[in-house]
Amino acid sequence: MISLSFSLPEPDSPWRGTWEGAKQGDPAAITEMDLRYKRFGVNVEMVADGVEIISKRRFVTLVDLALSLSHAQRRILAGEDAAFGFTESEEVIYLRVNGDLASVSSSKRPWQVTVGREELAGAFSEFLREAYSRLTSEVPGLAANSIIRQFSPG
């Protein structure tokens, strides 16, 4: 079983400002650099078969992670290995495909977990749908942003 989710920062968190600032100006014109590295901080959690892959205490920028997961999802569905990392740290999560299975491991921690390749791709897909939905409901003009459309469900 894979659980992959995110939550917005609490109202008093400095990370909340990464959401509020995006509501000023034209959201469709926010650059990729700003979207990836300055906007939309969230807490993310990923757990697979009881192994904490991403701690719920970790803050990341949602668009950067969504773009990375979108790329990783395409690769694992094609039967290829993939990886994703975090701007905020040196850790890399490796996804190695072996038939219908995928092993997930970390560059910084000693665990390894094996999951179904389709289940992993499905968890990524659901995360991407939720990320797109939350981003475009919080800041409606983002639906017209070409970077955000890269992981649009439609």
C-alpha cells in the first residue's frame, strides 16, 4: 500500500506566504523558476508498506515535486528506472523497475521497499490530480500557466 499526500502550511507558517504571493499579479505568467523554487510550499508525506519515504514534516515546493513525479511516472510506466529529488536537500529517491515491481530506495537512508509498478504510478497520478486541483482552486489563474498544464489531468 502506498500513501502519497500533501497539506498546505498552517496560516501562521512562513511557508503560507509562498501561496499568498502567487495571488498577486498574473498567475499565468509566473515563471518556471518561481513556480519550482519560490511558490507553493507544502508538507508532503509518502509511505509505502509502512516505510516512511518522505516525512510529513518535510516542506517542499509543490510544483517542483509535481513536475518531478510527472516525469518519474512516465518513465516507470514505460518500464524505465527513474528518480526524484528535493531542492531543499541532497536526498534522491530512486525508483528501479523490474517487471511489474518497482524498488524504492533513498540516497541518504538505509531502507528499500518493493511495490507494484502500476500501484506506484497510480499513487503518482492521484497526487498530480490533487496538486493540480488544489493549485487551480487556490489560484484559479494558474490553469492558464504552461508549467502547471504540464501535469494537468486533462
